[in-house]
Amino acid sequence: MTPIQITPIKIMPIKEMMQEFLATALAVLREIFDEAAYARYLKRCGIVSSRGSYAAFRRESEEMRMRLPKCC
Amino acid sequence: MNKPLARLLWGVIAILGAVSLGAIALHRGEPINALWLVVAATCCYALGYRFYSGFISTRVLALDALRATPAERLENGRDFLVTNKWVVFGHHFAAIAGPGPLVGPVLAAQFGYLPGTMWVLAGAVFAGCVQDFVILLFSVRRDGKSLTEMAKDEIGPVGGFVAYLAVIAILIILLGVAALIVVNALKASPWGTFTIAMTMPIALLMGVYLRRIRPGKVLEVSALGFVLVLAAIWGGQYVSQDPTLARLFTFSASTLAILIMIYGFTASALPVWLLLAPRDYLSTFVKLGTIALLGIGIVVLHPTLHMPALTRFVDGTGPVFAGKVFPFAFITIACGAISGFHALISSGTTPKMIARETQTRMVGYGAMMAESAVAIMAIIAACVMQPGIYFAINSPAGIVGQVPEAATATISSWGFPVTAAEMQALAHAVGEQTLFNRTGGAPAFAVGMAHIFSYSLGGGTLMALWYHFAIMFEALFILTVLDAGTRVARFMIQDALGHIYKPLGRTSWYPSILGTSALIVAAWGYFLWQGVKDPLGGINSLWPLFGIANQLLATVALCVATTIIIKMHRGKYAGVTLVPLGWLVAVTFTASWHKLFDPNPRVGFLAQVRVLQAGLITGGTARLIFNNQLDAAVTGILVVMVTAVLVESVRQWWGTLSGVREARVKESPFVRTRLAGEQG
């Protein structure tokens, strides 16, 4: 008699699922709170974070941000 | 999942949804549990997303996963940027979620929980989510163009011009109403005023921290700011208990209105990034956290709704605002069901971040579903209160009486028993002098939210803290809407004036900045002042005006969407936007007719003018007469403008369908994506 082959069901471990969820949630928050935009700015300009670079980033993004309406 | 199992699962969801909706709609006489609303909403959203948005994606819009989006083709690392779909979803939701889905449903609860719930669910699934989704997709296919640009390109110059004017009009009316809600929430409330005042130094501190101590660490400083705001709420109780300090932070409605106008002008005219940007972050932090917390609180507490399914006020005699359930329930609840303002966000930054066309479904349709869920939470928060208490808070003194005994007698005579002693005890429990005549929806929502929070998270002793947390939360993000809106309107006016005289269009030229800021603040400030001085509380006239303006903007957005669908040779599916458009036209035009010509002076602006003119004309009545005439004129102008867009659109549709006009959409040319292998 040939043994029955049982294919294991692949379920992502809860720890991995939680890690993925938290990583996505953090990415969302970093985008909403402009941290991701600042990181992109630093990368684009090839500079490191400092008071001066953050001030320059704020100047660059100020007008764009000021044109964004907030919904009612 | 295999097909039979999937069918079984969706069948169960459909049956569960139908049973829940049946329980909500047919239950009479006894209070029902809020979980019925939660289950019905969850099932409706799941079915709407899976089947209706799926149908729109494949049959109507034919979303193309192989077509490169502007985020990919025009990527510049700034505004055009390929972004993870969940990140875009969160970003989009944070931009569309405002005070509207909280305040509108609270006001509409005067009709009972049924009309609001049904409109929020049906309106979102068949209208609001569809509008946000199609406008987002059409903007993505046009390099992220705005609604006004798309209206100009697809309908014609009239469409573009009217859309521009409608945006300005809605902004002005919205800002006036939003400011009025804050005034009504903070008047004679030293605790609330102190907490909001403290957000200014906290924001400044956050600004310094961001610039000097930890550059760019916004999440960190927002969490720090949040802790400081909680400390300010805690400290507020001592301010309200100290006679000297309480006097210092107790303001009348007029004084608060003037302070808010000064704030709006300062926020718009001065480069106060140090204050405004951190406040914006703080407001978003509090907003997202509170919405999540409220959702958890409702599920944990699953409170009983004491408001009946339908109240006697469906006949139009409601004390919160006058007008029958049709059409006024449908313009009072805007953002939770459909909001024209969302079309501005869907054609703003979001289309520039979408990686694949197929993601517009999740972001556009899905985020609006989340917004609609917030409106359901607001309905629950309003309806957990005893109806007598709800009406005592939301009814103006001009309707129910000036003194507590008169107000409670009037409200009890409507069949909603409440006593002056009960109201006094509630005011004491939330740390206020009085809760009578706190129109505008915010205080009622705060009481409901405090009830849910205190009984699910902390016990009744924390009622006052939760109430002031709710007031702070609402006032903070209404003020953020106020300063952002004033600046956006200023930019729009400057852009237009720049065509007449170039320096006026320069956003760095101070005479232009000061002049346009003053113009915008004067415009919304006038509506605010009118609301503050209105003996009927202001909300009765202004909230319907705002609702009409917002829904008329949605009408313009749906005209644009229908025109594009017809030009795409998908005319047989035009019903997906045409049916909500038809409904909105029926609702807004009927509401406008009532606001203009209804013989009941509480409803019709012109009837109110006639009543005032028939009485003794004093300085006060002359101003009221002018205000009503102005409101009537604004309503009339909005209707005429939108009629012009409708006529232009119908001409386009007729011409295209009959073959007289060439059906040519103004899309960006097809470019194959390089992201084809990645997850969509």
C-alpha cells in the first residue's frame, strides 16, 4: 500500500504576519507624517540629516503642502 | 479559495447583511444594539467592494495593470512617486477624513438612526465610493490633473469655470460653518478653550524640537505633542475650577469668532510653519488615533441606541435644523455618503502616488468606505444618548426656550423626556457649566463619544476627561481644516488674479498675500458672524447651505465622470455615475428650492425675510434680513452655476452618443509599465 501524500497547508506564521502588518503601518505613518518624504529628499540631494537639510526640505515642500486642501 | 466555498462565504455575508439591515429598518418600539449597525455596515462594504467595485473596475473602467501611471512615468522623487498601495491608502484616507462625517450624521440623528444609516450605507456604496474611485482613475489617466482641469478639458470652458467657482464657494461656506462649530463647542467653556489654547505653545515646542533637536523626526515629536495635549486636558479641569483662571479662559461666542478670524488670517498670511506644520501633524495623529479608538470602543461596549429608528421630525419640524427628511437628511450627511470635496483630493496628490491603475479601486473606493464607517460611528455616538438629552444639547434657545425648565418642558412635550436636573448632572459630569443650546453637533458628539469611551475604557469617573478629549480632537482638526482651507482659497484667488495683474499671482508678494488672505477671511468670517448672531443658532441656515454646496460640487464631479465614460464608448455603463448624479440633482435642487421658496420661515430664506420685514425693523432685524437675502442669493447662484454644467454635459453626451461630436477623451498616451511583475 502506498502511503497517502499529505500536502502541508502553507500558513504564514503569526509572527511574520504581525511583522508585515507593523512594517506596513509604520510605512503609512512615515508617509503621512512626511518622514518618508524627508528621507527621499536626503537621498535625492545626497546629504545627511541635519538642521540645515531639514530647513531646506521644509522650504522645498512648504508651498506644495500649503496648496493641499483638507477635506471637510 | 475554491469557487463553491467562496460562493458559500459570500452567500453567508449577504444573508447576514440582509438580516442586520432588516433588524435596523424594521425594529420599532424598543432600543436596538449598535452591533446591528456595525454588522450591517461591514457586510454592505464587503459586498459593495467585492462585487460592485469589481464590476466597475472590469466592465466600466477596464483597469489596465500594464499601463504605466504618472507616478512611474513622471517620477521626480517629490510629488510624482511610485508608492506602496497601503501607504497611498493611508495617505488618502488621512486627507479625506475631516469633521464632516462626524458632524453631519450627529445633526441628521434628529430624524432617528434609520434615515442616516441607510443613506450612509447606500450613498457610500453606490455614490461616494464610486465618485472617489472614478475621479481618481481618470486623474491617473491624465497625469494627475485636477477636477477643474478635467472639467475644462472634457466638458468645456463653462465646466472648468463653474468647477473653479464651486470650489471657492464651498471652501468659503465650509470654513464659515467649521468655525461656527468650534465657537459653539468652546463658548463659555474654560476647560475646552484652555486645552485648545495650549495646543499653540505645544505646537511651537514641537516646531523647535523638529528643527533644532531631532530634525525630521515627526512621528516621535507628534507622540510627544500628544502626551502634552493629554496633560493639557488633565490640567484644564483645574483651570475650570479656579475662578480667576476660569474667567481668563471664558469667552462669549462673538469674542471666540473674532479670535478665530484673527487666527485664520495669521495662519494664511504669515510664514508660520513653526506653528502650523506641527499642529497639522498633531491633529492628524490625534485624528487617526481617536477614530481607531472609537471603533474599538464601540465594539467593546456595543452600546444600546436609545434614539428611535424614526422620530416625529421627519415631517420637517425638527429643532436641530428645519426641513423634511427628504431632501434634508441627504444634504446634511455629506462626507459619510458622498462629498464633492473628495473629488478634489482624488484629483490632487493621490493620483501622483499610485503605482498601478488597478490600485485605484482599493485606494479610491476603499478609503471612502473607511470614511463611511466613521460616519456610522458618529451615528452610534449620537444615538447612544437618551433622545431628550440629544435634543437639549442640539436645540437652539430660540426654539426650545431660554431657561432650562422651559427647554426641558418643550423637549419632554415632544415625547423625549428630560429634566433640568438630569442636564445639570450631565453638565457636571463632563465638567461644563451647561450643555443646553450647544448647537453644531460637536458637543453632542463629544458627549456620545465620552459615554462610549468612559464606559468601555476607564469607567464613568473619566467622563469629563473623555468629553474634553473629544472636544479637543474636534476643535483641533477643524482649526487645521480652517487654516489649510484659507491658504488653499488664497492660492486659488491669487492664481486667478495673476491673470489680471501678474504680481498679484506671486505667492511671495506680501501685498497680494495680505489682500487675498483678508478677502478670504472676510468672506468666511461673514458667514461665521452671521451664524453667531443668528437667534436660531446659525447651523439651521448654514449647514444646509454647506451641504448644498458640497453636493453640487459632487454633481460637477459626476458630470465629468459621466462625460468621460460616454466618451470612452462605455455609454451602456454610464448608469454607475448617472444614477448617483440623478439622485444628487434631485436632492440638491429640491433642497435649494426649499431653502429659497419654502413658505415656512424656518426653512425658506425668503419666507424668513418676509416675516422679518413684517415686524418691527431694528438694526438687528435689518442685518438678519440682509443675511437671509445673501444666503438666498448664494443658493441661487450655486444652482444656476451647476445647471450650466449640467446643460453643457448633456450637450456633450447627446453629441457623442448621436455621433455629431467626435468621442475623444483627453488621456495621456499609453505607455507600458515597467512594474508589470510587481504586485498589483
